[in-house]
Amino acid sequence: MTTSVEGNMSAPLKKGLEKGGGHRLDVIIKRAENTQKLVAAVVQPTDPCSLNGALDAMRYGLIQPILVGDAAEIRAAADAHHLDIEGVALVDAGHDAEASQRGVDLVRTGQAHALMKGNLHTDAFMRPIVARGSGLRTARRMSHVFVLDTPAYSRLLLITDAAINIAPDLSAKRDITQNAIDLARAIGIDTPRAAIVCAVETVTPALPSTCDAAALCKMADRNQIEGGLLDGPLAFDNAVSPDAVRAKGIVSAVAGQADILVVPDLEAGNMLAKQIEYLAGAHLAGVVVGARVPIMLTSRADSALARLASCAVAALYRQWQLGRTGIE
């Protein structure tokens, strides 16, 4: 299904684009319209933002939602805001824990191929997903990736991990980096440039993150991380500013033009992504990768554009998963 974004736009989405920026995410959305529609279990869409976000994505042909949660609350939200859910699958599950588990069950039984967070806390949503044995784990650590479109930068910028792994060790950072490279390739960046960002651009034992950065780059040299170019440690300015790179005399295929910023820990990543969003006018999408299926970990404060773009990124990632592994 191919449509014009402008011609098939909800009022909240149109308002988001009119504020400026978002056009690189717009391209992602249009590209995802040509993928197979993603069957997504939407957990607790009991507020107008999460419910309309799922319905917007359905109207674009990105997802086929299965609404999972308190049926009475979902219907009440739809009625109160004049949202049409006639014909949309609805699975009644009373409380957050039950709804999250039912969403995971739909994936494990092959009835859904993605998950989307609605109006519930992240810990309640993620708990059954990360459960050993009964969840959606793979051999790789799950991690979250923000995809940001900011007017101040010449390309899409991926930031990871800003939502799942609080203080990752080197092994976890390896998976986090590989996950982000895979996602970047899925959305059309052929050879992603990944900057391992720290406070400084030199290896400094007093800053363990710089040692991890150097180790990650050597792991890439040994094909333990594949599909992208790595450099680090790099300070933030060296990662994104060609002027800073020239001033400091850094010779690098990544510095000044990074597609991916791999941060030392969750706090750094979360603050960085939100600063760029709120102070630099960025639009963003967010997904969790490294699980059996893509997981749209939207915030309750996210805009309509963020929700739709997250669905588009998830659809492209799922298509990439299928093409790489042949899984169904």
C-alpha cells in the first residue's frame, strides 16, 4: 500500500509536521508503506494518544493492530474521542500485567509480529518480554534505539541505549552496538558510522567508558561487531561536528558524521536524546531491538508523528529480520 503522507494525515500528525522538521522521518514512513503490514499487539491503548497512534499506523498500512487491554476502557477512549475501532481485533485483559503477558503470548503463538506500548509504565510492559524462558529473549541483549531527525544535523541520528540497559558492561555494549547497526541498515543506512561517545576522545583509565570504547572498536576489527564502521572514544562534538574534528586533528571515517551514538549508560543517552528533542527541535522514533520481534516503546508524552514513525521503523526492521533469517 502506497499513499501520500500529506493526503492520509490525522490532525495531530499534521500539526507535528507543521512545527518544522520531521521530514527524514517522513521518508521512513513512506518507505515503510511498501512493506508487509505488521501485525502488532498494542498493549493497554486506553488513552487517546496511544489508541489514535495505533489507528494512524493502521490507516497508513504500516500495522494491523490487535488492541490488548481493558476492553471497557479502550472502547470508552474510542467513544470519547470519536475514534473508530469497528473491525479492529480486541483482546480483553483487565490489568497491566495481564495485558502485557497476553501481548507476549500473541507473539509467541505467531498471532502478532510486533509489540507496541500503550498507556502503562515501561517496567510493567517489559517485565514479561524479558522473562527468561517465557519471554521474547534471543541470544542477544535487548536494547532501545532512538531515531532522531533534527534540523541541526544533516542526517538521521540514532542514539542507544537510552531506555533499557542502565549500566551496560562491555558484553552488553557489544550487543547494543550491533543492534543499532542492524536497525540503521534496516532503515536504509548501508554502512552505518557508529561513534562510541564518552566525555573525552582519548583512552583514559580513570574513565572506564573510554576503555570500553576502545575495546568495542577492536571487537569490530575482529568481526565481533559487523555491518558498520566504529570509532571511539569520541566526545560528542567530535562525533557530530566536522569543525570540531578539524580543530582537534582527528583522522577518522566516523568522526564528524556519525549515524549512531553509542552512549556509556542509560542516563547519558536518555538526557542526550531528550535535550536534542526539546532544545534542538528534533522529532524522534523509538524501538527496542534484539528481541524476537521489534517492540515500539513509545512514551506517553510522544507526539503522533513519533508514534507513527516508531511503527514505520519497526515495520522496516521486521522486513529486514525476515530477509536476513527467513523466519516467519
